[in-house]
Amino acid sequence: MASTGGEVDARRYPTVLAAAFVVAQVADALTALVVSRELNPIIGAVPPVVSILLKVALICFVLAVVRIVAPQRPTLARVVLVVGIVAGVVGTISNTDLTPFRP
């Protein structure tokens, strides 16, 4: 069954969620590079190149886990992606002037 108009086919949800996860995590990584003090102690303690490599490794690991889990547990795979999206958005906000957290 093809999607029509503004509808998103249910089979495409994991792809859409995976793309949103990657965007949220990349936004968190990029905003972390421009702040004077990163709230994440691991990312704040390492050089910027290492922090980017760690973020890329995290993204690849989560996407691999989702790819493995999705055939048997599609709901769990979606939950993992949604949690990752929320974490990326919260991380991005914590790296901006919008953050309620101040060191």
C-alpha cells in the first residue's frame, strides 16, 4: 500500500526516526563544539576531534542495534530511536542560550 499525500507509510517510520536520530545527535555534537563549557563530562574532557569520533561511534552503534533488533522487536527499535532523539534535542538545547542549566 503506497502512502498518499501527507501520510507516512508505517513501514517508513524506522527510517524517518533513524534520520531524526542522526540529525538530533549531529546537532548536539555541533553545538557542543561551540560552547565554552560542555555539560557532558566525557565530551568536555576530550579534544574536539575525539568528541566527534565518539559521537559518530555512538550513532553507528545505535543504528546497528536498531537494525538488529527491528525485525523481531520493531516497537523496541522505535523506542530506542525516540530516546536517542530526545537525548539529542536535550543535549542541543543544553548547548545553547536556551538552556536552564548554567555551570
